[in-house]
Amino acid sequence: MKLYYEMWADALEAIKTSKSYMTYKDKVVTVFVLFMVAQGFNVVFILLLLSRVLKFDVFIDFNIFPGSYLDKALSGIVTLYFPFALINYYLIFYKKKQLKYMESRSLNTGGKALILYFSISILLVLMYIIINKWVL
């Protein structure tokens, strides 16, 4: 968990000092979404590995919209991203905990740790898909 908090603090400190047309609040939302998407990709990777062994569907089924595309998108958002939005909010931002983490951080990569984490999360899923398609 320490690395998790360090990566958050490093990313938040990096956006605080970066020059951009976006406001600080917009930058925080961007970092929040990047973490959430990376964590969603990690869950997808774990589910892909488990689907080789176990046959089950973890997605919540919705039948709200006509057709199935919007229902599947809503199912993916609720299953993969909504839980991480809640977890990240309560672990990092609730009662301004991010300020405490930013003061006591030891990781100083200028936000590159988040980019590395995000890239590895996406690459794991892509490598699994490629290996599963052409090798297995």
C-alpha cells in the first residue's frame, strides 16, 4: 500500500508544479481517471487469466437500453471502474488525505511512476490477448 500512496503523491505533486492550460482540479481529475483506468485494466488482466481456468461472468448484466452495446458499456463501467472510483476517493481524497501523503512522500519521479504503471497495465492486457490469439 505504501507504493500506492507514493505513486498518488508523486503524481499529484507533479501536476501541482506542471504548467498547463488546465486548472489544478482538472489535472487531479485526469490523474484520478488514469489510475482508475489502469486499475480497470489490471482487473481485466486478472479476469482474462481466470477465464482460462474458470468459466464465469463477473459482469453485472443490465437491460436498460434498446440493443446491447450501451448495456454492455454500462456493465463494464459499473464492474471495472466504479469500485475503483470509490476506493481511490476514500483512500486518497477523503478528508484531504492527499496533503498528508504529499508531505511525507519519498518517491520523486515527476509523475513518471503513474505513466509506467498505466503503460504496464495496458501492455499486460495486450500481451495476453496477442499471446492467446497467436500462441495458445
